[in-house]
Amino acid sequence: MCADKPGQILEHNDLILNLNPSCKIKDTSWIKPGKVVREVTLTTEGGKALVDFAVKRNLQYIHFDAGWYGFEYDKVSDATTVTLDPRRNPDINALNLKEVVAYAKERGIEKPYDVNARAESLMKALQIEGLSEVYPRELSGGETRRVIIARTLINIPEVVIADEPTGDLDEESTGLVMSLLRSAADDGAAVIVVTHDSDTSSFADQIHTITKGVLN
């Protein structure tokens, strides 16, 4: 904002220069304007109460406060799970997020970004939707690889570097993985795949080979 006098800054505060890059999302139909209210108790009861509050006051969205997936400043925290930060709520079983989301949908309230819904969508696309409650040690090699792909794409990354993403997958699973990586590239991500599998070349925009240590 620019002004010749201090008072004009307030007058011009609706003129904001947007320096963000243009949107690379092809389908924006899911983006809906609305008012949002913040949930801070991180409990099932608190979430449902806020849904009722939002309905009564014509608010369209609920935003769950940081801490529902762990300590927000810890890189180990995993937003693909509901793991309450004990600093925010010592009762780790206090929040059933799926129950709150289902209740909110019944009443016409949404979450701006439902990471669990995206996780379920990715798992379904990779045909591992039945593995959400399975421990890593119980997964086969191919299942583990597909779970890794899902976790890689969960937060819609701008850059994906995949080293042998189909190394131990059968033909069907290879197609599922490469289709998701192709979709990520189509949505604007830079996707680099290192592979010995020539069958994946049909998904690529550019192909480079390494022969005796020389990049061609």
C-alpha cells in the first residue's frame, strides 16, 4: 500500500498487491468461499458443539487448531494421522475426527482441508484402502511402496523425486502408481522418476538415460 499521508494508508487498505504465482490447480470447482470458525479444544464433544454453533450462525467451515496431528513444530508429526499433541490435550483419545467430520457433513458444515479424506482417496486409488489400521511390519513390500507413494502425495507437494517407485510392483500396481504421479505432474508438480522400468516411459514428458555414468 502507498499513500502521501498516514490517513490514506487506511483508506487504501483494500488495495493489496498479490505477488503469489498464478494458480496451477486446473479444477478449482471444489474451492468455495465462506466463513470459518476455529476449534481449539481438540475433542469430539468440542468439535460437535462448534458444528452446532456454526450452523446456528451460518458459518460454512470449521478449522481444527494445530495439535490434532501432533506438535506443530516437530517434523516428526504426521498429518496423515490423528495424534493429539499432549501439550494441547493430554487425553490422546479425546478426538474422533472422523465422527466430527461425519456429523459436520450431516449439518452442512465442512473442513477447509480434510487430510484424512485425501488420505482415503489416495489409498483407494492405490488399492490399499483396507490397510489404514495395519502396522508397517505387517505390510508386504509392494504394499509398503504404495503407502509411501500415498504419504508422498498427501500434502500436494510442488516437487516429487521418486527413486524406483515401481521397483517391486506388479503391472497393475505400477500403472496405479504412475497414474498418480502423472496426475501430480498435470496439476503443476515437478515430478522426477528414476527407474529401470521402461514400461513407465509412456507416462513421462521427457526421458533422459544414464549410460556408463553419462547422462544423455
